[in-house]
Amino acid sequence: MNNVEAVRATLYEALKNDDRTLIIGEDVGARGNVFLITKDFVGEFGENRVIDTPIAEASIVGIAVGMAMEGLRPIAEIQFADFIYPSFNQIVGEAAKIRYRSNGEYTCPMVIRTPYGGGVRGALSHSVSVEALFYHVPGLKVVAPSFPADVKGLLNAAIDDPDPVLFLEHKKTYRLIKGEVPDGHYTIALGKANRLKEGSQLSVISYGLYVHWALEAARRLEQEGLSVEVIDLRSIRPMDKTAILESVEKTRKLLIIHEDNKFGGIGAEISAMVAEEALFHLDAPIRRLCAPDVPAMGYALPLEEEFMTSPAEMADAMREMVKF
């Protein structure tokens, strides 16, 4: 099963198993989503549970917030992460604050799904990474799975969660990444990273598409006798600080790789946390390998390649850090 099939299977099971669950968003009904994730769902579950909306992201999320407060389990879809900005107030100002401002009287059990990331020639309006805009927000969980089994386990956990979860799906991995997926309803705890490769000379932290490229680079360096540990965050907020610190204390070097811009990104938070809590375990400066600080990814292939970090560039950075 690939990543997009894992999303589809999980959503189908959620609709089948819990009448409170519904899907709301642009083109999720008759068209079945632009990636065909919800194809034929409306025929089986009806228009009251697979709800097509106008192009109005603030309304999509706002309606879902109201549904969640009244006991439903809405899964709101933002067609592409680049379109999420009109719904910012509904996510940050409303959904994330419901539990706090009602003193626990209300919760907001909803999921906001959206495909993000580059590598598909999506240019200015179909390539953005938005995690850094939202991981700052208390009351909102942010998840970014990399593998099909994680997609299902984390999406189930997000749907079951009593508070809002932003569920980020890297669109380039949709059909590129395949793997075994357990049957039935199973969950992976939010806030739990996954050590994909053991290593002793360098810790590499990443998520999404870049986890796969980092793993490829680390395995390439094994042939040179270099030992690199690769950790997939999976959950950006809450973040698995324990896994990060344990790895850094073992390898004594840290490289953070993400597709989002460098300034103010996830790597900045991880760097600050490690500097505060494990500074004297480090044998080298922390390094971040990220996108350049430009407004958007260009359409032309050379511009997209310049924006993104290749497996070869990752391998070069890993090699330099191990030999520091």
C-alpha cells in the first residue's frame, strides 16, 4: 500500500466504523478529491457525511469547529497547504483555543488534512510547507507522517484525539512510498518519533519526504564506514524530545534536515532545545540543512532543484559533520 492508499483506507474505515465521523472540503464528494482519495465515498456514505464545499477555506474549518464542539468528528480537508491561509484564524484563534477558553467544558475533536511540500513542479501555489506557521500554537497538534503504516496509525490517532490535529501529507510521497500497513483500527501515539536507522557518529532528524532521502544518504555513507542515525519525527507537536536528546547524547553531533525555510523553522526549535538541554554533549556545532529563505519554490526545474535538498547534498553534509 502506498501513502495515498493508506490515507484513503483510513478515512474509509473511520466513516464506516463511527457515524460521528464526516469529511468536509472542496471536491471531496462528487469528484472524490483531486488525488481520488475519497472517490465513491459520497455514493456509499451520502452527502451529509461527505460534504462538498465552495472554495472557502475559512468556512470549511469554521463549520468543522462547530461540528466538533457539538459532538461530531469532522475531518476537514484543505485541498493544498498553500490554500490554508484564509483559515488561519479559524485554526489558531478558534479550534486551538476551545478547550482553554471554555475551561475544559468543550473540546474540539477535529482533523485538518492537507497535502504539502515540493518536488512535483507545483511552483508558488502547490509546493509550500506550512508546519512552522502552526507548530508554535499551543492547543494544536501537528503531524507529518512519512510511511504508509505511520499514515494509518497517526491518522487514526488524530481522528480519535479530543483536540484539533493538523495532519500534513507530503504529496510527493503519495504514490512514491510503499509499505506494509496493519489491518484494522490501530494507532501510533502522537508525539512519538521513530528511529529508522541506528548510528553512532551523527544524529539526523527529519520528517516527511526528506526522511526517505536522509535514509538513502545515510545508507550510502555506510559504504564509507560512516555511522549515521536517522530519526523520523512523525509528530512535530508534540515533539519527542526524549528521542532527540538520547540520540544526541549518544552520537554527540546533530544535523536537522527539513524542506521548509531555515529561518524560524522546526530546525530552529530543535536546535534551541538541544542547546538548552544537551549543549555539553555536543562535539560539533548543530547544523540545519533547509530551504533557502525565498518566498516560494519556482516552477522551472532548476529553481525547484535549487530550493530542495537532494540526497547527494544530504550525504555531503553528513560526511562533513562526521569528520568534523
